[in-house]
Amino acid sequence: MIQDVLKQLGIEATNKGTSTGSDWFGSGAEISSSSPVDAKHIAKVATTTREDYDKVVETAQKAFKDWRLVPAPQRGEIVRQFGNKLRELKEPLGKLVSYEMGKSLQEGYGEVQEMIDICDFAVGLSRQLYGSTIHSERPGHRMYDQYHPLGIVGIISAFNFPVAVWSWNTALAWVCGDVCIWKPSEKVPLTGVACQKIIADILKENDMPEGISCLINGDYKVGEFMTTDKRIPLISATGSTRMGKIVASTVAERLGKTLLELGGNNAIIVTPDADIKMTVIGAVFGAVGTAGQRCTSTRRLIIHESIYDKVKDAIVAAYGQLKIGNPLDENNHVGPLIDTDAVAMYQDALKRVVEEGGNIIVEGGVLEGEGYESGCYVKPAIAEAENHFDIVQHETFAPVLYLMKYSGDVENAIELQNGVAQGLSSAIMTNNLREAERFLSHAGSDCGIANVNIGTSGAEIGGAFGGEKETGGGRESGSDAWKIYMRRQTNTINYTTELPLAQGIKFDI
Ligand code: UN1
């Protein structure tokens, strides 16, 4: 099956990993991509050397000069064609995402659907890159602000959403008149090659220059080529808080802009007025979907003491039904972790929660035997824990869910929910309007995403996506997230024969 998929997407046994569009080159060491599904080698990708990288940036700089002059709706037309091509290739690309990364086939397709959706969004946006008009304090003057293309956008994406997060950035950046250089995670280089081939064909069919969409490959050192490079005004990076701090300080050193989407430590508050059935679906999908490897995955359940046992029993029972195995088999709920390092981190978290006084109520463990040869399949686990535990305060990118109790008012639950360093996604399960509104108020959740009666994961592309505190503060995808990809300019025009100064200053000569 996978051979057909690779063929449909133009993936060879060994692929060049550096591209400015139709031109592929690169002479760096090869990365071998293997699947966490069955540990089988899939194909190789050559990494990008410094010399290759400089060639990419020079080509991108030239392309920017032309691309910024293409009217925004025409740039949108290219993105529309890209979205249509993704519709045609949804099946093979979704399968490759699932096989190379290890998420379920449904989620692989869902990820490609997010790409299609953001393309549609970007097409509409290409006619809506609005600024404001402002009334001047001076007679005969007019003011407005406008948004201009920024330049080269460097995109560093993570393994867990190997294609969608790139598309959120690049589809918007393109309609905004920017050109993009993408470094996918070195854990999933093939999906990057596949996407670049798709857009390269579209750009070629439209006689567009090389350099509008560029691909580079390699580890953090290749990422550093971009973060230290003054020619790249914006770096959009998705990944751990540790990585984000390094990227932020490196880019700040040269006063560049960053868009950071980093770790989450997402909680669902379950109040006495919660619908238990909905809570169970939301919490279980949130905790075990993508094997707990979404930045929006549910890590903590904060449950009112009056319903604690009832919710706990229902969730434990639901965990008993979970099927773990090959994610390409639609009967399975939970696929593998990305690699054995991730498995070690998962094991360490379970050890540490016990050491800190936690109580495991659904045992974890690494699965062995037929179908589990990759060593990456783990059992989703649940521990009763306290919010202040060091391990609970950290994001473990694995299916480990912490249960904790609150008593009294919803304010106490909100305090626990906010009592972590991260601020990405949050949710409350309640049919009580007062509780829901308090949770959403300025004294409520401090996260970038706050949901009522749905879980923490699975955000739609129409809203701005990102979070506060150690999540990095960036917003990508919908709403007005496009503004970061443009530079703002304020214009004042005097259509009189006088030159009055602002603030009433007199300056007669
Ligand atoms: C991520 O994990 O980096 O909201 C992105 C969600 C998805 C995106 C997650 N739409 O869960």
C-alpha cells in the first residue's frame, strides 16, 4: 500500500531535500525516514548544507521582488489551485502522514482537510487584507494604514502536525505576498517533500518564479541558519517551549519577528453541572487522540469532588475499550508514539508521578509482540495527581492523563487550570451559564483557546490558534492572524497648500 502512496506523491527511494520549487538540489547527509507504525524504512532525504541554504535564500529574495507585485487576489488564485490539488491528493497524502508520523488514518485525512480549509480561508483573505482609515487632527489631511508584504517567512514545524501547521503559515503568507522557506521536522521529512512537490507543480503551471515555496531539511542546526539570518524577517516556529526559548532569543538578538506556538498543558474543568457522557468523549479523545502528541492534547482533568468518582469510573471504563495498534487500521483508536525516545519520556513521566505521590489508576506500559515490533506503542495511562507536582507542571508529549479534584466554587478550578507555566488550550464542561461565563471572562482561563462543552484539542482553522505564557504568544491560522505576515505602514497625506504641524506646534520660518 505504501509503495503506491509514495509513487502517487513522487517520493523516490532517495530524495533531494532542498528545493526552491521545481529545482531540487542539496548535498548534505541523508536522513532515513522510518515509520513508527512498523519500524520499516520508508525512504531517504538529503539534508541542506549552508551552501545549499544560501542558494535557497538568494532565490527566495529574488522571487519576493516579483511575488509581492502579483495582485493579492491573483496570489489567492494560486492558493486556490493548491487547495484543489490537495483535494485530489487527500488520500495518498493523508496516508503518508499517518504512516510516517503514526497518527490514525482519520487524523491523517483530517490534517490534509485542515490544509484544504486554510487554502479556502486564504483565498477569501486575499481580497480582505484591510487596513483602517483614521481621521486626522489636521485640516485637509487624510490618514490610513495599510499592510505590505514582509519578505521571506521561515517556517519550522514539528513532527506531530507535519503538514497542516506548514499550510496554516504558508497559505496565509503567500496571499500576504511573502515567500516561504520551510524546515519540516527531521522526524517526518517525506511529508515535506511530498507537499513541496505538489505546490511546485502548481507554481510551474502558473509560470511563477522559483523561490516562492522553498524546502530545506535537517536538524536544529539547519533551523539555526534561518533563525540567525537577517534576511528572514519572520520565523514561525512550532515545537517545545525549550526550542521556542532558543528561537525567540536568537531572533530577538537581530530584532526579527517570531510567531511561536509551543507547549501546552491543557486542562478540562468538569463541574457538577457537566454532561458526563460528553465529558468522557471530549476527555478521552483529548488525552489519547494522536497518542497524546498534540500540543492541544488534554493533560489534566480538574473534576469537582461531588462528581469525582462518577467521572473517574466512566473515564477508566472508556480507557478499557481503547484499541491500540496500527493506525492505518480504522478499528484502532491509538497508534504509536513517534519514536523510542518519546517512549522513554512517557515511561519517565509515569515513574516520576508515582515518586511524587501520584496514584496510577490506569496502568501504562510499552506493548510488545506481534504488531508492536517498532517498540513505539504504549498504553494510555491515567494517574491521580496534584497540580503542583513537577511532572504535572511539565508537558509530557504522550498519552498520560492526570486527574485532580477541586472543591467549592468554579474559581478554585480556574485557579488550578491557570496554575501552570503554559497557556495554550482549556475547556470547561458545564451546563451552568454562570460557570461557563466566569471561565470565559477576564478573570477566567488565561489560555489562548478556551472552550465550553468541547475538549481542548481539535481547533477549527477559522479561529486564531496559539497560546499565552510559555506557549509563546503567537497566533496562526484564522481570524486576523494574517497580520503578522505583513508589515504595517501608517500614511498621512496633506492635500492643502499649508503645512500645519501635528500637536499644534508652531514653526515659522
Ligand atoms: C498542534 O498540535 O501543533 O487543535 C496543532 C488541534 C489541531 C491542531 C493542533 N487542529 O488539535
